[in-house]
Amino acid sequence: MPERSLRRALELQGTSFRAIVEAVRFELARQLLADTDMSTCEIADAMDYGDASAFTRAFSLWTGTPPAAGRARLRTSATPGAARASP
């Protein structure tokens, strides 16, 4: 499919190639943080960010929290019974 046709088709769907790439990058980051013990540097490298601070900025923009806090939240929410726990 020609690039221009793809852009037009995505626009009709209310999205863009960049938005799809960002959504996929966020999902991959979320999975790596939740399911692995990779460091922030390793995740940044695996996702082809220039350095860990660039990944940290991107993750913070997506979630409002840095990767370490995101990892803790993701792992807590994945724990059976965590949703039922009361303070």
C-alpha cells in the first residue's frame, strides 16, 4: 500500500502511524516491566531508545509515573487478590 493511501486510511479511522507506533511501544514497555526483571537501561536498549532517560521520559508521559513506580503498580495489580485488598 502506498504511504499516502495508508495515511489517508488511518486518518479515516481517527489515528496515525505515529499513534499506533506509540501504542505498541507503550504495550511492549508495560509487558517488559510487568513480566521481566530487565533493568530500565536494558528495556531502553531493547526498545531502541537512545538511553534510559529517554525511555523514562516516554514512560512518564504515557503513565504519569516513572518506570520503577509503573513496574511496582503493574506487578501489584497482577497479584491475585490485590484488587480485593483493602487499606
